[in-house]
Amino acid sequence: ALDRFYHSARRTPETAAFFRDDQHMAHAKRAQESHWLRIATGAFDQEFHASVRRIGAIHAHIGLEPRWYIGAYGLVLENLLRGIARHLSPWRRLL
């Protein structure tokens, strides 16, 4: 799901502009992986809350509009749900 998102982000000029280079994008992807793992495991502790506040402050500082990261969440969730459905479906061989 994140691979698809970052592939799309790289191809979209408005979002690609927020990344200095491929290393910067790879760093952001690792942070996203950590973020989604915390969500998946239900680790909503103080560290998680501090992390999301820090990420929100960074988004505001760089001028990343909510429509971009809310849209990104939608893309990631869509791909995650598609993968889960494919994995759990009795018709998965057809999907």
C-alpha cells in the first residue's frame, strides 16, 4: 500500500515537491511504516500521540495541505483493504 502511495506521490508534481530526493522519500516511507504498524497493533500510547503531533507540526511547517495527507490516507487504506480482502476471500485466486 505504501509502495503504491509513494509511487503516486513521486509522479504527482504537487506532492513530489515536498521531497528533496529519493532518500528523503525513503525516510518518510519508513516513518509511515512505523505509524501504520502502531495503528495496526493499537499502540495508541503517549509516544504515538507525541509522534502524530510532531508529524502534524511538520506538515503545517512545510505547507502540506490536509487534502494531500487525508487523500494519502485514503489511498493507503484502500490498498490495505484490497490486500486484506484478497488474502481472506475464498475467491482470492480470482482477485
